[in-house]
Amino acid sequence: MIKKKEDITAVILAGGMGARLRGVIGDSQKVLAQVNGAPFITYLLKQIASFRIRKVVLCTGYKAETVKEEIGENIFGLEISYSEEIEPLGTGGAIISALTKVSTEYLLIMNGDSFLDYNLNDLIKWYNDRFIPVGILLTQVDNVSRFGLVTSDLYNRIISFDEKGKSSGSGYINAGAYIMNKIMLKNRPVGVNCSLEKDVFPELISTQKLYGFKTSGKFIDIGTQESLLIAESFFNTSFL
């Protein structure tokens, strides 16, 4: 059970190349894409600081040194550490390798290229009250085609993830944030390429250990040039 927010370390996946953004960001690191004059990842870090979580691990890969130079080891009162992958490890492999940097029992895992507005207190209460093994934050969009549909049952257990383009219309999608006890990853080998979406989540679904926390807050990701441009108006310029 999460007793206080200091029991949580935020782990941010910040190793992506951002190939689809090359026309806008050149060869810059994806999470450093400029939004209203600030790197996109700083919006995530400011949100984490507002949650009163104090420890953050950035999982870096492509141009890892530029992320560290830009963000440093302390920002918004956060204690920042880095877990750098020498070879691509996938989303799951990157997080597993980062566990050596985590001193707390619980993880709030976040994609470094998306932002969701939600109440952490509500998430923690849901997680504690229902004894959730692993929680994934879901958000509703008008068209799930670009993201992939997530289906859950009446108890909010995740049933399936549709691949991108398989479904269309309104529905819930993976918002790129997860909460769990790090013990859920303890038996997985370190340094092996592993995907959260393709390797870890299917196993959790088969054992009924993956649950969805439905949210209604604002959501954006910067996976395309179009969505990166929208991010300028998504964030109030006074946010930072």
C-alpha cells in the first residue's frame, strides 16, 4: 500500500529518437522538442513536482548526454538520476534496467512524449483501495485509430489492446502512464530487450493483474509533427 507520495519514484521513458518529428526537431532528442520555448519533458517534470513526488529516473538512450545536459540533476525541486541504455532495450527493458536507481517500493512510469492531466491522489486511492497489482491510466479520445483501443471489463480489468489502426471511433486508449510495485518486475532479466506493450502487459492480462484507471483530463502526445504543433496551444504559457 502506498502510504505517502515519497514512497513513489517517477520513471520516465526518455530514450526515443522521434523519427516522425525530424522535419520539426531535426536530430534533437524527442523529449527535448521545444514547446512554447521549453523542452516538452519539463512539462512532465513540473507535473511530477506538483504531485510532491521527489525522485525521478530518466531512462535515456538516443542522445542521452543532451538530455542530461539540458535537465541536470535537480529541477523544480526534483532529484533527477539517469539510467542510460547502451543498446536499445525497449520500453520494458529500459524500466527494468532503471530499477537499480530506484530506492522506493513503488513506480509511477511515464512515457516521455505524452502528457495527461489527472489527480494523483485519486489514482493512489484507487490503487490502494482495490489492491491493484498494476494500474494503467486510460483516457478517452474521439478516434482510437492512431493509438489503439484498450478494452476493460466491469471490474476495470484490462481485457485486450487493439493494434493501432485496427479500431476506429471513440474509446479508451493507453495514456502512457502506469503505477505499480517494483516487485512486479523483479524476476525479469536485466539488459534484455523487452516491451511493456508486447511482453509484459499480455502476461499481466492473462493473470488478471492489469487494471485500467479511466480519466477525463486533457491528453496530448507529440508522436507526430501535427500533435507537436498542437502542444503549443495545449499548454498554457504560464504552466512552467
